[in-house]
Amino acid sequence: MVEQLQRYGVIKSSKVAEVMETIDRGLFVPQGGSPYFDSPMAIGYNATISAPHMHAACLELLEDHLQPGMRALDVGSGTGYLTACFALMVGPGGRAVGVEHIPELVASSAENIKKSAAAPQLNDGSLSIHIADGREGWPELAPYDCIHVGAAAPQIPEALIEQLKPGGRMVIPVGTIFQELKVVDKKLDGGVSIRDETSVRYVPLTSKDAQLHSN
Ligand code: SAH
């Protein structure tokens, strides 16, 4: 899977390749799924694990903000796959924080991570997953060098911009039916620049009720 993403030019960084090799996606996809197939997969609760090429693209965009010792927030952490990748990149001296509003997914993501190469970081506290509304971010550990949002917001939540460190970067899908993956850079003077990276399709960043009753 990683070799194929490298061949297609999605993965250029050797660090991203190494991390995606080390965190086995097979531990995060529900039984019966095809973990190494480049497609999103249902994980219950009207949620999906993103396709490997989207995980790879986000890691590539965020790599400079996932250096050892840095702080990373993963909003809508779902299976915990990307949060585990973040933890490996920032290392035990950094912090990788997942926020997910479905308690069952938080519980199963912790089980997934316990089987993975990121397990020691769950034990030492440099990786944690919390049950909360990710539209509010996770202010306790702000500001973050890196914020990833794994669900599409109608607009960029103000709390997330606030919790981004000057010099930090956020990657967030924005839109309803048509969505753009936006790259939000906070400059050192606090100013913010936003650009569109690519068109995408994510599940919505919404309330728990709206998500569970969406079909
Ligand atoms: N990166 C995750 C993506 C999971 S799908 C993965 O690849 O496994 C998006 C996730 O966002 C879902 O698990 C959904 O429950 C969660 N979500 C949606 N709205 C949310 C909100 N307001 N707060 C927290 N999590 C939310």
C-alpha cells in the first residue's frame, strides 16, 4: 500500500512512508474490511476511516508541523489511525491529542492503538483520545503546531483557529456537498492565510445527534 502511494507520488517524504508502514492500518479497519485497499471504509456510527491516500496527503501537508516535541490535535479521530501516526511523528516528548464525539469509537480507537506501534505513547500519556465536540477543539493542551480535522465543516470553527500556534498549520475539509481541503497557516504575527489544496469528500463535522440520525 505504501509503495503504491509512493509510486503515484502521493507519498514523497520518507518519514511519512516509514510512519505509515509502522502503524499497521490492518489493526484499525473493522474485521472483514480490506485495510490496504485505497478506499474509505465504514466503521459504524455513519463514520468512515479515510482512504490511505487521504491519510498520506494530510501527513505530507503537515509533516513540518509534526516534528519531534510538537503538539498535534486530530479532530474527529475515528479509528485513531492518524492520531497514532501523529504520535509517532511528534514522539514521546510531544503530544498527539485525538477528539471524537462518539464514545464507542473513542473506546475502540484506544483498543486499536493498544495493538499498534503507538501503544507505548498511550501509556506514557504523549497520546490521548478524548470524548468531546471537536468543533471546540481541545483547549486544555492548546496551542497546537498542527491541527487535522477528519470531517467536513460548513465553515472553519473559530475555536480551532484560536488553538493554532503562530507558525502552525491546520488541514480541514470545508463545505457540505462540494468540499475543499483547506490548508490554514497561522503566521508568526498571528495573521492567517488559507488556500485550497484539493476537492474532497468527508463525512460532516456536526452534532452527535445529526450524525447518528443522518439516515
Ligand atoms: N481520521 C478518521 C476519520 C473518521 S471519520 C479516521 O480515518 O479514522 C470522521 C470522524 O469525525 C467520525 O468518527 C465522526 O464521529 C467524527 N466527528 C464528526 N463530527 C464531530 C464532532 N463535532 N466532534 C468530534 N468528532 C466528530
